[in-house]
Amino acid sequence: MNRIVKSRDGSKVFDTLRQDILKLTLAPGTVIDEASIATRHSVSRTPIREAIIQLISEGLVIRDRRVARVAPLNFDDLPRIYDALVASSRIVQRIAAEKRTETDLAEIEQRMREFDARCDEGNGVQRQDANVAFHMSIARAGRNHFFSDFYERMLLTSSRLSRACFSSEGDSEGRGNGELRQHLTETSRQHRLIFEAIRDRDVEAADRLAIEHQNLSFARLKVAIFSRASESSIKMPLDMAGSKAPRNG
């Protein structure tokens, strides 16, 4: 029984910390304060340290001498992140097109519809979570955890960069933003094409669409980065510890 309780404690702490990091509630560079987390969740240090180890494996936390910190965001890494995400996207979509089952297709389609629903609701954080869920459902269809684990890490890194760039738009972004609405419409269209390629076992189409889809995402991200850099003199790498965390977006 104690093991089950500890496992639940560890999962709860991990999930909370992970969401706080992805939503930038815990800013890049912030020290993970084990004592305050233990008090907040009424747990011992053990599940907290286990959660930190998991977060390090995902690239969301780093060890800085004797303390753990939220991993910094380095916009100079954008070209390398793009290369890694394109390569891993092509692999997981090709394999999914080859190995998917009807059960896999049902999950992929469900995640696709959930993303579309989030687009109408206008919550940026939930929409981005739904987007990651869609792509990870494709990765799971390939049944190779080595590829899917790496792919997830790249998706999460890209998500943190996006949230840092678009956080000023707030949680209700998109309702009056024509450029964003156009981007989401094209994203949904490409999701549908990706789903159809995987459904039809069209490996080459799945490969081509992976490149097109990442080009779409990174084109918008690059515009936002350079726009904000010119307007507010963003320093790279971005380390917001000590400053107010931005609103989720």
C-alpha cells in the first residue's frame, strides 16, 4: 500500500511540475524548490526527487551543481530544434503509415478532432496540449519508443519556445486575431491530410507532409521571435528566472 501511495505522490508531483514548466508558470532558470513543493503537495522529498529525475530525462530540468533548475530557453537553438523535429517527424509519420492499426487510426482521428475543438475555444495552452497529443498519437502508432520518446522531447521543447513567444497574446488569443485564425485553419487542414496519408498507408505522402507541417509551425515561430527581439530587445538565451512569468498562451 505504501508503494502505491508513493507512486501516486510521485505522479502527482511530476504532472504538476511538468505542466508548470510547459506553461511557463515556472520560468526558465527557476530553481526547483523541493521544500516548498513538499509543503504544497504534503509529500516527502523522495517523490519530488523522482519527479525531477523524470523531468531531467525529458530535457525540462537541468542539474546546476547541487540544485535543479528549469531548463533555459535558447532561441539560438531554433535551427537545430527545427532540424531535429523535422527528421523525427518524418520518421514517426512514415512508420505510422506502415504499421498503424484501426485502433491507432481511431485515436489519431479523435486527437485531431480534439485539436479542432480547441481552436474554436481560443485557449492557447489547451490548444497546444491538444496539438502535442495529436502528434504523439501518431508516434505511438509506430510502436518504437526510441523514436517516440525523442520526438516527444522535441515537441515539448518547441512548445516551450512557442509559449514564450506568444504568451503576450493571452489565454484567449485567436478570437480577434486574423493571422492566428488563418494559421489554425491551415494547421487543421494539414492535420487532416496527415491523418488521411496514414490511413491510406501512403508513406511518401506522410513523409512529405511532415516537412510541410513543420515548415508551417516554424515559419510563424521565427517571425514572432524576430519581431519580439526587435521590439523589446529579447536577450538570447532566454532565462526569465527572477522576472515575472508571462501569461500562458
